[in-house]
Amino acid sequence: MEGVMIGGNIRCFLKLTGTDFQPDFRGKILLLEAMGGGVPQMVTFLSQLKMMHAFEQINGILLGTFSQMERDQLTPDMPQLVRQAAGPDLPIARTPYIGHGTDAHAAVIGKFYQISSD
């Protein structure tokens, strides 16, 4: 997948919905990560993205870490939830380096990336 990176923390990103700051999804890579939240919250967030037709417009999704879900080993996990919401054809890649961990790296929002998917 390739495109300009948008997104970040899923809860914070969705606060832009309906504002002048909501980015255009067309041709973008959507980065998603979260510190807190369980399965019900993530299903709600992904449902909102689906209703916004985001999955129909983006080139792919990069999943960072989902700290609470991973720590508590919640199932279904985030890749499974995203696949259910986005469908079988959207490229999805994962990285343990973007999120709220002590070893987290930066992703530049607005930069063009080429990423290999799972």
C-alpha cells in the first residue's frame, strides 16, 4: 500500500469528524493506534469509520499498538476487528513501533509512505 499517512490515536482522530480538520480519506494510509479501550469501544470506533465510508476510500491501514487490548489479551484482537469492519480486500499492515509504548517511534502524518501489508 502507498499513500499519504493520516490518522493516529483512533479516539482522538475521530474527534475531527465533521469539522474543518477532518482529512480527506481518498488514497491515504490510515494509521490507527490506542492506549485504552476494549473490544466494544474499538467496534464503535471502526463502525464510525465504516459509516464515514473511510474504508472505501483509503489505500490501506497501518495498525500500531493497542496497549490495553494487547495487555489484557482481548479477543477478537484489533486486526480481526479491522478485517470485519473493512472487509477482506483492504491491505492491513501492523507495527509494534507506533503507539504508547516506551519504545514507540514517530510516524509523520502528511508524509507519503510505501508499506508492505500482512
